Amino acid sequence: MCAATGTIAAEQLDGLAILTRSTEGDSANELERSLAIPIDAQLAFALSARRPLGAGGHGEEQVEAVVFRGEPLEAAPIETPLLSSTYDAQGRLAHAGLELWESDDLERPPLRVGGEALARGELAHPDGAITTVTFLDWHQDHRHGLGSYSITQPA
């Protein structure tokens, strides 16, 4: 998480951002998903999921998530993150949901975050990989934030 300031298309920007790094061209993964969810100045989430080549499905993904809270924001790892995604008839992301358990006590209720797709675009990488970025209206306990959900598939 970081502060972002500057100008985009003559509009002043002053807000929250999530800086991520990609393993672009990593042939060890058949799919990579990443979520950046800044809800407000005191709450944000980030998630990364990688599906290794030859995996039997999303159940074999390596999933990591972090919740950021407070002022200044402090990161806390999520013990058990679950991500669900719903796609429309054209195969585009329509909705996503997170259930995030901060400890290994699965009897306690998880943090729940949901999002509905607003807009999307694609980025073609030089190595032939394709990243689809969908911007979602995320919500958690009646708070809303604009965030992203990126899916990268290698060439």
C-alpha cells in the first residue's frame, strides 16, 4: 500500500494505491490472479493466487492475502484466504468474493469482501502472455472502494 499523488489527464490524483510485482513470463504457472482492493484510507486488501502448470484446478492454487488497517496502514497476513469468481456468458469476470480468516480458528467468522465488475481491459505482454484487468466496485461492511482483479495467462 502506498500514497499516490500526481496528475492524470489534467486531473489531480491524491489517494491510495497498491504497488504489485508480476512474475511476467513465469512458465511455471498456468494462471496468475491478483487483487488490489483499497476500500478507504484505513482499510485495504491484496491477494495473489498462482496455479502451477499441471495443477488439477483452482483448489491447487497457491493463495496469499494481506489486510491493511489503521493510520498509517499496517499489513497483517491472512491465514486462510478463499476467492470465488463468477463469470458472464462471454467468459468475463462479473463478480468476485473473498472470505478471509485472519487466524487458523475457522470457527470465527471471516472478513467478507465482494465486488461487481465495472470495466475491463486487456494487456498483451511481449512474450505473448495476456493480462485481463477488471475494475470492480468492492464492498466490505457497507464501505465501498474501487479496486482491480487481474488475470494473467501465459502464451
